[in-house]
Amino acid sequence: MNKPNGESVTDVPCTCGTVFKYAIDSMFPVEYDARENRYYIVHNLPDGMLIRMMIHHCFFCGGVIPDSAPPKDTVGFNLRDQE
């Protein structure tokens, strides 16, 4: 796997799946864009404007997020249930 950008310090892929799990739980502002094959942090401003920031690395393990990996369907997964 290649480094996702010039600022990245690793090319090691994500192994924990945290971003994939967040993308399927509406409690988190993480979305998968199937058209672009990328993950984004999304935020709606009060004026209705949508801000999207592409995710290159996992929040938890620091691994690279592959461009073409749709969210894994984790049946029954909900982080609220993990508490």
C-alpha cells in the first residue's frame, strides 16, 4: 500500500476497522462516499453548508484507510451497545 499523501509517515494499512465501524453508525460524523471510494468526516454548518474532510488515517490505530474499501456490514454493531 502506498502512503496516501506526502505528509503521511506510514503506509501500514488500518487493522482495527474503527473508521469502517463509525461509517455505519449514524452516531458518528463519518461517511463513506461510494462514488469517490473515500471516507469523510462531515459537518453541517448552521447555514446549511456541508463541510467534508477526507480521512487518510484511522483515528485509533493510525493505519492507512484504503480508498476503495466500503464500510464492512457489521450486523448489529452500535458503539452505544459497547459501553
